[in-house]
Amino acid sequence: MKLGGGILGKKKIKDLMVYGFGQAINLLSPLIVMPYLIHICGEEGLGKIGVGFSMALILNGIVDYGSYIKGVKDISINRDNHEYLAGRFKAIYLSKFLLLLAVLGVMTLVFFIVPFFARDKELFFLSLFMVLGQFINPAWFFQGTENFKWISLINILFESHLRVRRFCADQP
């Protein structure tokens, strides 16, 4: 077996290292940011951030609706058919957009009607920016085309936990 081909090819190793670097940043960033958040927001503020973050993760799953599974598969199989890719890309984003509108509408009602959410509605409205960011995030497309440099860059930028600070309602 040649060293330059197969599973251990130079391109595969480079892709693995680039992707691994992006994932390492995502794993380490909460460990770096969490002490800062506790210092700025206090323990009670951190709990509120956790509720907003958890809600945003659930809503992300609704807005994504499978683009990270079915979308990646379709893009991967047809990566050389640019006409198909363009059509599939538009169809997936249109579906995600309609789901985003539905989620934003329902959550707006929830934030004004349910007392638990109404007390800190500004905090919860800000957490919806994570849902908007996930909607915009094209990582599913880059996974299908195996563009690991862009996947890592997007993961570092979009999923950075540094933006969580703005969710703290108890800043001094």
C-alpha cells in the first residue's frame, strides 16, 4: 500500500488535522470562557444563560430539521453536479427560513405569555440570535463537499462561546 494513497493519504491527514484543530477550539473555548462568565454574571446570571442556551439548542434542532444528515448526504453524493447543488442549497435554505419564521413567531408569543419567560424576555430574545446564527451557518454544505478548512473556520467563528457574555442580564 502506498503511503500517499488510501486512508492515510497526505490530503486526508491534512484535512483531519484542520478539522481537529477547529473541534479542539470548540471544546476548549467553554473552559476558558466559563470562569469569566461566572465572574461577570454571577451564579444566578449563569443559570439564566444556561436556560437561554438550552432553549436555543432545542430550537436549532427544529430549524436545522435534518440538513446536517440528509443535506450532507445529498451534497456529498452529487458534489460534482453544480446545478443540483445550487437547487438543493436553495431548497434547504428556503425550508430552514420557513422553520425559522415559525420558531421566531411561536417563541415571541411564549416570551410574552409565559410568566417565567416574560420576566427575562430580553435575555431570551437575545438567545434567539444563536438560532439565527445556526440558520445562516452553511457548515452542512461544506461537510458534503468535504471542505474542511471552511468547516473549521465556521465552527470557530459561529460556535464561539465568547458571545454568550451578552446574554448576561446581571452585568454591572
